[in-house]
Amino acid sequence: MTGDPVLRTAVLILCVIASVAALDVGQVILAPVCLSIVVGAIFGPAADRLCRIGVPPWVSAASMVILFIMFILTVGAALMVPLSDWLDRLPFIWSRLQAQLISWQGVFSSIGSLQEELRNAMGRSGEVKVSVEDTSAVESVFYFAPSFVAQVILFLASLYFFILTLPNLRRSALELTSDKTHRDSIANVFKTVGARLSTYLFSITLINIGLGAAVTLAMWALGVPSPPLWGLLAGLLNYVIYVGPAVMVVVLSCVGLAIGNTPLAIATPPLVYLALNLIEAQFITPTVLGRTMTLNPFVVFLSIAFWIWLWGPVGGFIAVPVLLVAATIIEIMREKA
């Protein structure tokens, strides 16, 4: 009975469903912990270098956490002032968008008439009932704020202890077996996964900085107000591939509506960004990362879709690193087999 392939498949499916359910239920704890591991892979090598020159491990780990906090605060301060100015322009952008939609009213009317004819042909009513639940924004903030603060504290604590105990984790994994072959395999997994993950994250960070600088210069050349804001947003959103650039196109389209007076002027900011992103995605990133870290684009898309569905923005950030780790482990296991 245990050798029945149907039974094995059923058990595997149940295990996958249970794992997804566990990840969903444990999001409050698991999401910040996984994020800390990914971020720790960036700062871990620097902490190791500090330890090698005589700095105590707890000091090096704490310094990396403080450096990360300072980076986040700097980015937040750089975004706050120009972003608040553009938030004040949202009513104007919305009115411009409505004016553009009015110019397309004839097309929408034709599409609406076609939909109504299709509904009538299929015998379905065209009435759609929409209910909107009105909730106070203040109530939402008070509801989610304690959970958010707890997750931030958990993330920072996990980041500190991950960087501090990473060498101990390697030694503990090696002590699980006395067989030399197995110990070599475990050591190879830790070495390869750590090297690839840190190299990937560090390379992507440099690429995103370059993309942000290019977008800043391009927006400045086009005369778009607050060009550093759009460069910073482009660099940050580019960590979530596919989804981040799509969001950036929508943002720059709104910017185009706010500053442009013609269809060409409105479309120029998002089109220029798309051209820069295309160069980065198709030429620069593959050249920098090389073939050893090239992943199937369809698998990457599915991974991002799955993790965003499961954990939101945090899932989108960790999706590719998790996939890279899994692909590296599978590759090593195949080589050993």
C-alpha cells in the first residue's frame, strides 16, 4: 500500500496544501523571519570580515543592524518630503485622468453597448450590485499598528541573531552527521547557497542603484519635478521584478498626467522608464549575474505571484532569493546523485 503511486501523490498534495496553509497562518512570524534571513545574507559577509579583524561577533552583528536601520531611515527621509508634495497633487491628477477618460467616452460607450448585446444574447441581466463597506482609516491604523510594530521588532531581532549565529548554524548542521561524505555535502550546500545568495543580492542592489541613477538623470532631462524621488522609487521597486516595474509605469503615467499637456508629453516619462528598465532587465542584469544565476522566467513569475499572494510585498521581495536557494540546493543534490 505504501508503494502505491496514487497514494504517494495524494500524500504529497496534502503535504503541499498543509505547508501553504501553515505559511499563511504563520505569516506574522514567518514573514519577518524570512525577510531577516534574506537581508542578513547581504550584511553577513561584512559582519564576518569584521569578526576576522578582531571585532566581537555581537558588536559586528549589532553594527550591521544599526547600519540597516540608518539606511532605511535615510531612504524614508529622502522619500518623505517630495512624496508628500506629490500626494497633494493627487486631486489634480485624478481630474486630469477623468478628462482623459472623457475623451475616450465614445470608445467606452461602444464597448459597453457590445457587452450589453452579449449579455442579452446570453440571457443574463446587466445589473451589477456593488456594496462598499465604509471603514474609518483611523480605526484601520489603530488595528494594524501593533501588529506592524511587533513584526518590525521581530525582524530586527531575527536579523541580529541570524548574523550573530550564522557560523554556529553551519557548525550545528555539520554536527548532525559523522559521515565525511554527508558533512562535505552539507558544507558545500552552505558555502554555495551563501555565496550565490549574497552575490545575487549584492549585485541586484548595485544594479538597482544604477537604474535609480539613470531614471533620476532621465527624469531631470525631461524636466519632471523631483527626479531623485522617481529614481529612488525605481530602484526600490525593482527588487520585486515584473511587479515593481509595472507599478513604476503606473506611477510615472500619473506623473505624466500631472505635468503633460499632450498625449506625447503624458506618455514620455513611463516610456523612457520602460526603455531603461528593458535595457537593465535584458542586457545589464544577465551580464552581471551570469548563467549560474539565470532562472527560468516563467518559474520566477510563478514564484513572485505565489509569494505576493501569500505574504504581500514581503513575499515579493523574498520570492527570487528563495527560488535561487531552492534551485541551488536541487542542483547540488543532482550533482551528488
